[in-house]
Amino acid sequence: MRVLVEGSGGEGGWPQPGCRCASCLGVGKTIRVRSTIVVDDTLRLGGEESGRGEAGGYRVLRLADARDGRVTGGWDVTGPDGERLLYPARPGAVPVAVEGAAAYDIAFLDLLGEPAQLGLLRARGLITADTVTAVAFADHRVSSEAELRRRCGFWRVMLAGDGDAVTTGRSAERSLKFRRLPWRVLVLGGARSGKSEQAELRLAGEPDVTYVATGAAPEAGDAEWARRVAAHRGRRPAWWRTAETTDLAGVLASARGALLIDGIGTWLAAAMDECGAWEGSAHSAARLAARIAGLTAAWRQTGAHVVAVSDEVGLGVVPATPAGRLFRDELGRLNQVLAAESEEADLVVAGRVTPL
């Protein structure tokens, strides 16, 4: 199957005519017209005029939209040779793929609208390591082409441009193999920096994710904290598993899929409680050092793809209490150790990411 990408942009292209947002103004000379493809010089998909039923030996199914089942979410195309294609109908569309069908050979998805649909399709076996997966409807919902390329990198998908040809040839399918495990990423940021959202975005395309919550459960009557926890849960894909534990060393040792640890700071606070480290005795300090050494060793030897969130403590004022200064110092040192043992580390400020 050969797919010609006539257009790869959003509803109004990218940049969108007349739009003065920072993304459109900053996109430069890269121009993407509205996403449209042509399959084997026979079938055009994109817009309401797209084919249906049988078209030149191609079976075309209209798929429902997961966000609104009353409208078309996309198209499922089977070619004369049995190769399969998935294509979304519009920006924001999440096509509901047919249960029990074979994996797609080529899949275009609007990952700016709903990145987690990629993880779900991988979990269901409809997108595999041999599926050529590409972004459709690239537009000003992302800040820049560079940021879109960065996301395509950790989602392991293609970013096709207008005029590009996407095929099911062996060279194409082998160029985007699943990343080998392990892979460790430390995401740092201050309060309300967007670090948790960035960590979740990194793992949106993974089929097997365990969210490791290291914070204590909300106390009875603490409605504000309960709302914070509920907001975090509501952002996560429904098929992700959740583990509430402070045994990070054990989790890292046993996990083989993807882990999102949120976060290292709450784990350290719990470990300091359990070790009695706040009292500052030599015995308690030795116990805490042993816990941190165990976590570090497990981090180095894990077989999982791990994204961990931690608080950057070096940019604020000096804490007013001895306990606050102790926690800051311990977490700052732990962040340094984990960053040194990671393939990637990011600093998030105001929702913007700086690779370290």
C-alpha cells in the first residue's frame, strides 16, 4: 500500500490563514495544508467527500467517533491485497477501530487532539511494531514544529509532510521500531509547572503503563486535596493501572512495561518518615541513606521504561526550618543521582520543556 500525503495540516492548515497565535506566526516557511491522503492513486480520504463502501477494490468502512458516536470518526480501509489503513475524519476525531480485526499496516492519527488513542490501539494489538504510524492534522495546537518532532520521537511515530509518500515497505516499517527497554526519564519542575502533564504525555503512546502514586491517600475531610488527586486520576487513560506504594525499588525491579512515578519528592518524604530521619540522628540518617541507595540501584538496573516526576528544589528560597532544609538537601542530591543515571532529563517551567 502506498499513501500520498496531499496535506498534513489542521482544518485550516498550518499556519492557519489570518491566525496571529505564536505557533502560526513562528512556524516559518513550513506550510501544511488540510490533511488529505490518496491511497494507491485510487482512493482519496479527507473531508466529507471521502469514499465509502467499495471503491476500486478497496473496502472502506466509516468508523464512529469515540467522542461522539453519532458522527464519523474516520475510515478503515482494506486494500485488494488485504493491507489495512486507518485515517481520522477531522481534527479531534478518535475513530473507534473494529474489534478483533487484524493490525493496521498504516495508521494516521490526530495525536494532538488525543495522544492516548495511540496507546489504546497498541494495547489492543491494532497498532504494532510493524505498523507505519503517522500524525494527521498537525496544526497550531502545538507550539512549534520542533515540539511536534519531539513528541513524535517519544511516541515513536512519523511526521509526514505535504507531498510525502508513506508505504508499507520494509525500510519504512523497520525505521520506527519500538524503543528497546529500559529507558529512564526524569522530569523536573516546580509547583504547578506542568511537569506531571508532560510526564503523562510522554507515555500516552505506550500500551502497558502502571502509574505509581507515592503520595499518601487524602485524609478524611480534606476536600481540596481529594480534588487534586481526582484531577490527576481524571487525566490518566482509563486502561492504565495504578499502584499506590512507596516500595519503588521493588516496583522498578519487577516491572517490564512502562512506569510513571509521581513523584520522587513524595516518596522521599514518606521514606524520611519511615526512617525517622527528621530527628537528624546518625542512625536515622544511615537508614535513609540505605533506602536511597536501594532506590538508586533499582533505577540503574530496571528493565522498564520509566518516567519519574520530581520537584526541582534549587530555585526557591532557603527553607526557614531545619526540617525543610534537610528535605531540600536530600531531594536535591537524589535528583542529581537519578538524572545522572537517566537517558533523559527534562526541566519543565510554565508548561515549556527544556531538555537537560
